[in-house]
Amino acid sequence: MGALEGRVAVITGAGRGIGREHALLFAREGASVVVNDLGGSNSGEGIDDGPAQEVVAEITAAGGHAVWNTENVATWDGARSLVRQAIDDFGRLDVVVNNAGILRDGFIATLSEADWDAVIAVHLKGHFCVLRHAAEYWKAQSKAGNQPHASVINTASASGTTLPNAGQVNYGSAKAAIAAMTLVAADELERYGVRVNAIAPIARTRLTLATPGMGALMGEPEEGKADLFGPANISPLVAYLATEKCPITGRMYAVQGGAISRLAGWHDVETIETDAVWEIDDIAARLPH
């Protein structure tokens, strides 16, 4: 019996890259999978149902259970329809893996409003919309006495947390917000039997290879060597976090190469205090540089 036997999962951005590997591994481990992918370009342009259909065909050919979906998760109705498809086709929903994303890099002084809006919409709003409609379902199940054992895995990035990247103000901002949303959601949804975690992955995908300097870091492995930066090496952590008995919630993990690291957020590092009201000159003299 697989680690995810009987689980029903929605995975966004599952037509290519890391999301595709999530879908294939989940199916091998016994999950029924809704493979969501709009099928657009790196920048989110165009629609193509081919990638999602191809992943589903690969899963079903191997004896697994999957259906494809090309709803736009950055829209309220699209995300609701995606969640509803899982429930209608497989009778329930246990796991959401928010993975869909695009890139429209640009420096702050020249970034267009459209490029800001598009990246924020797909990453941040897309994560929230799917989470929101799944949470509504799980809350209703809990209130009806059918306590879920559900799991959400969000996809953040080092670009928004530990390693800010010039030229990615839209992407980094969205990913930092996703990390914060994960913590809030973990706190809110625990009462309904839902765990929420996030990963910050680095792997060889079409998006990362489009980022300057990343290709050299994640070159193809030598013959006979393990492909530590292959997208398939990200998915086992996500699958574990999705298992019914995993106890972890409210955590974010960096996963890259052969390392998995737990990440912590903002914390106090230096403090100045006063017993009086603050004065500008006092702050200037005492605030550490």
C-alpha cells in the first residue's frame, strides 16, 4: 500500500516541472489526482490543455487515477471549480498542493503594472483562491462531524525569504506573502483537521533555468550520478507532508539538492529601549547600523 493510498489531491501547475513530478509520485503512492495546469508560457500567456492531459495519460497508463483540469486558479470561479471537480469526481478532497506559478522578471524602476499584477495574481491570489475554497469544504465536513485529516502544501521561494533576488520584486513579494499566509492558515485551519506547510524548492525547471545564474548551479548530473537537482527530488518531501498521519503544520522547508532545511521567519536580533517618548536624535545615536 502506498503512502497516499485513498487520498484525493488537487495539484496546481502539475503539467510540467515540479508539479508534474508531484502528480506522478502522488499517483504512484495511491492518491487520486486532479492535475491542474493552464498550459501557458513561462510568463503565463496562452492556454494549452496538452500538458495536463499528458500527465493524466501517463498516470492512467500506469494504473493510477487522475483527471485533468485547465481552470485558471488566479480566478475565484476557476479555483472553486477545481476544488469542486475533485469532490465530484473522487468523492472527497484531502490534499491541496499549490504549485502554479509564472515569471515576469523586471527591475523596480521599469516593471510594468501588468507584469506586477500577473505575477501576484497567479502566485498569491492563486494560492489563496484554491486554499479558500478547499477550506470552505473542510470546515463544512468538520461541522458535519466528518473531521478531515487534510493537508495543504504551498510553494514559496528563497527569492521571497532567505535570498532576495534583484529583478524579482513581484515574484519575491508574492512568495514572501505565501510564506506568511501559510502560517496564518495553519493557525486558522487546525481546528478543522487541516495542516498547512510550505516548501521553498530549488530544482531544474523551465522557470528556474530562465533565471540568470541558476543554470550553472543546477547542471545535468554526470552519468551514473544521482540527479539531486531534478524536479523529482522535490516531490518526496511534499508527499510526506501530504500523508494522513504526518503531524507537521505551520512549517516551511527549503529543499534543494540533497538538503532539506527548516526555515524560520522574522525575529528580534537587536533592540533599543527607552523609558521616555522617542526622540529622533536618540534613535539616530542608538539604533544599530
